[in-house]
Amino acid sequence: MSKSTDPVSPEVRNRAKTAREQLKGHPSIDRLLTPDELAEASPFYLTLRTFVGELRAVRQESGLTLAEVASRTGLAVETLSRLETGALVNPTWQTLGKYAAAVGCRIRLQVERPE
């Protein structure tokens, strides 16, 4: 019998499964808050969530697992999972840049003036 090469422990998988089950059926943030409340809530956090969601979509479209991204970045699978789920609320630019590079993207920061 061969040893598993899965870097994610059964404990971490069980915690993630439990969290997904607890969130099942819960309304999304846009159903909980009015547009005005959403705009005032935490624009930087929501922008980060959108950005990380885009990275995750690229990862999934590329067929990459979190373990493969972890291997490419040197970051822990748990860190990447926390980033994708929103539990990591203040990642460094270095973390975001490593993730982006691992999935074949780059980060571009720009200033937008309100209309």
C-alpha cells in the first residue's frame, strides 16, 4: 500500500467540510445588506473578496488544486484555503502575488476616480 501524497490532513478536510455544511443555505451578503449598506460596509474587504474570487476561478479553470498552488508558491494549503474562503482578511501583497503567479496571472493595482 502506498503512502498518500495529499498535503491536506484529514482533520483540515473535516473542518472545511463542516464549515461548508454550516454555510449551506445561508443567504449571500448581497441578500443581507441593502446596496447602501454594502457600499459602506467595508469596500476594501469586498474588493479583496472579488479579487480572490477571480484568482480562485482562474485556478479552477486551469484545473489546479490548492495543493498544486501551494507547491508552486511555497505557501501552506491551509493559508490558501483561508484566503479563498475569506478567513484570511488581510493577506500581504506578496501572498497575493505568489498566488496570482502560480495560476498564470499578475496583479495590477490602479487608481480609479469616482464618477
